[in-house]
Amino acid sequence: MNLKDYEVSDIRHQATVRSALWAAYGDALGFITELAKDKSAVKYRSGKSEICSLIPWKRVLGGMYGISTNLVSGCYSDDTQLRLSTSRAINGQGFFDVEAFAKFELTVWQAYALGAGRGTKAATQSLTFKNKNWFNNFFSVKGNIYTNGGGNGAAMRIQPHVWAAQDLSNPISFLTDVVKNSITTHGHPRGIAGAVFHALSLATLLQGSSLTLEKLVTIADSCKNIPNIIRSDDYLSNIWLPEWEEQLETTIDQAFEIVSNELLEDLKISQDWLNDPQEDYRNLINLLHLDKPEQRGSGTKTALISSILVLKLNKLTAQQIIYEIVNALNTDTDTIATMFGALAGIISNDIPIENIQDQKYIKSEASRLYYISQKIEVQGFVYPNLIKWTPQRSAVANIFLRDNKLELNGFGIIEPISTPSHGKQKSHYYQWFKTEWGFTALIKIKSEYLPYSEQQNITNAHVEPLSDNKLPNQLVNKQIQQDLPLSIENPVADINEVSIDYLTKKAIASHFNPQIIGEHILLLSSKNELPIESVISYSSIIAKAKIGRDKRGVN
């Protein structure tokens, strides 16, 4: 295949890159006003009472004992950070490695998270435990309960699944990954349905179709079918679903029907607003109660309003609408703006007028996902061996010293690009770094590493950023065949290399064959590291899967 067929002039390629850039741009602008109660708070942060451009600003990090640190112009928040995490977890063949996303990306992200919500942080902390994974992350931490997680923290990050989709006309081909991604941190149907609603809106536009009110009604109604996606996956059906229904004391079908009906009701309210000649954004906020603390970060309402605002693009530009969003204080400014930006970028004629932090890296990841959508296999992020990977419980433990150079756990050497910032806590400091992979991060670091926070040269970068026009030849491996099966790798001979994930899948696929389960337990008990814990984790997963299958009467 000739690479010139896939130059940036390709309509979908352009749309994907614009979508990624506008999403990051909306996030960067909205981050400045996020959680600001009034204009005086915005002015304290930025020197301006209204935000109409990207500017340097300051933010307090780390609570009352933290620091007030300077953020660069175009600095983005957790919305874009986790979108990039999702992107990295999609490999060169388009396979979403949800375990790498859960156990590596999210747990290391703790070290550089900016503006993260309490629910996502609680979910991430839970994932540091050895017996927790994406399919059983039921947690209750300081009032944050997994099954109450109906916020927009999942919807804001799932765009890469759509950008990389090889068959947009078949929603199940990308919605399964959207649901898996969401369920990793969010257990309430609003959080999951919001992600699905946004993904379907994005896919509609990326196919070249218009987003209309009638189409949004169809999408909202289809959210009733999300339980079918959940039942189609062995892990979700056998492990996650029984536990979820037991804790909520309701069926998954009833729960998603309620949420689907809520979306349909909100669309009726939005229709009245669309029929109003003034179409004042603040009025829509009031109608949907998005200025109320209990609704502000709703996954479904955020997805809905970002799609509704696309219908205004025949009257206003994307830039004008984003300005409205980010200056509507007491709303979730950055997430509404980033999700609207992802949608508007597809049908916009231009990229944002200002540069975003890590713009080159964001463009390169968007291009990589585009090539995946065209069935061209490309090199992606190389994860550590997850069988041997142990997530760090503490965020600062993800930064360590090797050969007198600072490293971010799993990402390699990090280069300081700012001076250290100190707060009241003498044991830590904050500093901006650039990773070998091309993205930057503000990281909290132990004070003992201060002597090493000097300029270092980054060497052996793993991936060169993609050019604006074409994919480098060295990243093109082969044309992916249609319907290429993605199978689990064969276990290695060394028992210490065997994954619990692999063994549980084999046991479930065998219909809980006692001989196979017994062999697995004996294998795990022979491991050099944590044999008892491994057996307990394996047995717990198998027991929950068996109980769930028995309850449903599945043979």
C-alpha cells in the first residue's frame, strides 16, 4: 500500500487531528476557570476576570499544605492526560489493552495528575491493590463509592476508541472498549452511558453524518442496550455484573433504562432551548441544573450538553462556543469544553488559533490512531511486563533514581524543564518534566531527589513524533488483515511469568473444569513471589465468576 494514500489531506485524518487538538484546547481554556466560584477567583488565578485566550496562570496544588504553582500557557488537565493514557493503551493493531490502562497508566498517572476528580482518584488508588483489576474495581474510599461513580471522568477520555475504530458503521466494534474503559473507574450507569453517548455522537460526525436532535434521541434510546455489551464480555458478564447487581439490588437492564429515559427527558428540555431564538448558554445550564453541585459533573448531562452545543455551530464558531463554556462559572468548564471540542473539531475547518502544551505529541498520537483505523499497524507505547509489574501505592513512589537520573515509573528518564517549586511540606517539591515519549508533566517529588533536578539530556527516545503529512516508514509494519483475531499470548514455560489474567480466562472458558482449576492452583502455589496471594486472587475471581454464572443459569 502506498503511504501517499494516507497523507494528512485524507478527510478522516484531518478530522481526527482537529478533534484531538480542539479537545485539548477546550480542556486547557476550561482548566483555568474550573471550580472558580466567581470572577474574582478567575482573576486571582490568571490576572483576568474573563478567559478569552490561553495564558500563563497559577493554581494551588496539594490542598492547604500544598503550593501555588505557575502553569504554562496551554497547560491541560486530567481530561487530556487520561485521553492520552487511553491512546497509549491502544496498540498498533487497534487492540485496547485494558489491563495496561488500569494497572499501569492509571496507577502511574497518580504521580502527575492535574485537576483530577475525587472518584477517579479513589478508583485509581484502589487499582494499586494486587487483587483489584479493571473488571472488579469495587471500592469505597472516604465517601467515594464505586457504584455511585456517575461522573464524566470516563466520558472525557474515551475519544481514542472512536478515532482508532476500523468500522464506524458497526458501533459494537468500539463501544465494547468504551464500556471496559469506563467500568475501570466508574460503576454508575450515568458514568458509563455518558461515555457511550459521547462515543456515538463522535462516531456519527466522524462518518461524515450530521448530528441532529433526532439523531441524539436515537443515541439516548440506544443506551438501554448497554447491558448487552456488558453481557458480551466474559469478565464483565461473569465477574463484574453479578457483583454489581448484588450491591445495587437491581438489574442492569432496569438501571440503564432509567438512565436512558433521563437522557430522553433532558433532550426534550434541550429542544425547548433550541427553539428559543436567543439560545442563551446560561439558560441551558439552568434548565439542565449543571450549575448544581450534585449534577455539575454528571456523565450523561455533560455528554448531552456537549452534543447539543454542536447544533449551534451553524450560528457560532467553535471558538465562540468554547469561550461561552469556559466563562460559565460554577459548571464543569474544562470537561464540557473538551468534549464539545472533540466533536466540533471534526466539522471545523481549522485547528485552534493558539498552541496547546504538548501539541506535537497530541498530533502524533491522533495520527497514530488514524493509521490504526486504516488497518496500518504502527508502533505504539511499549509497556513493562505486567505480570511482574507492581503498582506503587504512593504517587511519589513512581519517581525514582537510576544511574543518577530521575525516572518516571515505566516511562523512563524525565528531564527537568522548570525550577523546583516548594510549599509548606518540606518533604516534597513540584517540578515540570519532559518524558522520553514527548509529553510533559508537573510531578510531585521527594525532597531527597532535589540535587538531581538539574537539566539532563534525554536519550534513546522510543518514538519520533509523526510529521504533519505522513507516517514514517519505520513505523509501518504491515497492512492489518480484515477481522484479524486478537488472541491471548501463550503462557511462557516459567511459572513466574504466568498471568492470573490468562489462567482465569482459561478456567472460565473451560466451564470451570475442576482438573484445570486444580492445576492452576498448583501452578500458582509454586511461584517464587507471593504464591499464597496469587492463589487467593485467582480463587476469588473464579468463585465470583462461577457464582455469577450459576445465578443466571448459564451452563
